Amino acid sequence: MVTFKATPNPNAGKFTVGRVIVEGKASRSFYNVTQAASDPIAAALFALDGVTNVFMVEDFVTVTKDASADWSELIPRVTETLENVLA
């Protein structure tokens, strides 16, 4: 089950996915579609309109959105995408 939590940055949201997606203390950051192409989670998230940055560590993903994107529309799309990719 994916859960959303707001962060101090109004354009970034934390999505906890309920399982380890990055082992150990490592993290992965993606700043554009090209960088994300090799990672199935990041690539799927960058396919959503409004996503500008993806950061992954341990059991959560932080998604940064374009300032013009609306969280009320993006949260359910990100949640569904993560659930589908991690199924």
C-alpha cells in the first residue's frame, strides 16, 4: 500500500511504498526523463505530466512536481503508478 505525506517543500511529496526499493543507505535521484529511462520506477513516474524530479531511498519515493501541477490530481496518479510498477 502506497501512502502520501506532504513535505516542507510544497512541490515535493513523500510516497512510502511499504517495501524496500533501494537497498542499504544508497539513494537514487533522477532529474529528467533521460536519466530516468534506465529505472522502471522513475521512468513510470516521469511519464506523468508535472513530475520534475524523483528521489528514492529505502522504502519511499519523493516526487517533486512542477509548480503549476496540482497535488489533488497528481497524488492518485503517482500512487497508482507506484502500485502498478511495484506489483
